[in-house]
Amino acid sequence: MFNRLFHHLVVVMFNMILIFVQVYFAVQFSDLGSDYVNPIDLCRDLNRFMLPEASAQALITLVLLVLGRWGAFLLNLPVLVWNLRKYANKEFTLDPTEIFRTYQKYKREAFFKLIFYLCMFFCKFSTCHQSRATPPGITNTSHSLHVHDDLGSHSPRCTRQGPAYRV
């Protein structure tokens, strides 16, 4: 139980970090479009975050695979493949000489990833909250708790008695 909760918290924490990184990317690309930032400085600043961002995404995907969260794993897999494709094609660093020609594409990518990470954050946060609220093997009904045995049947072994539970 603790191990599973710890993994969920790691995924939520890394999602929060990735959200902040994508917000930073979006702001920087908007500043470049408004001519508030020098292209050389922009590329130097953003290139520092490109590989750690992809590594964090790969770690999240790996943790979801280990946890057996197939739905979330399959949702994260296209972003991981996208990052791996960029790395394989040597498109993983921004070039200051071509940034004005390509910054709209990178800005769209930053906004897409921001929306994706926000959705994944809220999904994982609610999953983490649900897994913490009800331990596995126990179903909460309106008046009593039912414990599932190994055979799949459930019997009312715990009943609610005032503020505490009686076994």
C-alpha cells in the first residue's frame, strides 16, 4: 500500500515539475514572439531543460508501466515516443539561427504538453486520492465496510459502530 502510494506521489510530483517547465517554455516563446528576449539567450536557457524534461517524462512512463496502470501508461507512451523521435533526429536542441522560423511549432508543442500534463496531473491526483481513501480489498458501502477475501467474495466482517470500526 505504501509503495503504491509512494509511486503515485512520485508521478504527481514529476507531473507538477513538468507543468512548471512547460509554462516556462510557453512564456519564453511568447516573449520571443514579442521580441522581449534575445534568441541566443532563449535557446541557451531552454536547451538546459530539454533533456531533463524528456527524462522526467520517461520516468513517469516507466513508473506507470511498473505500477501496471495500463491506461495512463498508454496515454503517456505517445509523448515518450515523440521525445525519443526528437532525440533520434537531433531535434532536441533549439538553434538560435532558426528559432524565428520554428518557434511557432515549439510554442504549439509547449502548449500541447502543458495541457497534457495538466490532464495527467488531475487524473493521477484523483487516483492517488482514491487509492489513499479506500485500501485495496475493502469496499465502502453506505452503512458497513465489506472486506474481500482471496476468493473474490465479500462478507461483512467489519461494521461501523460510531466513530470507530469494530471487527
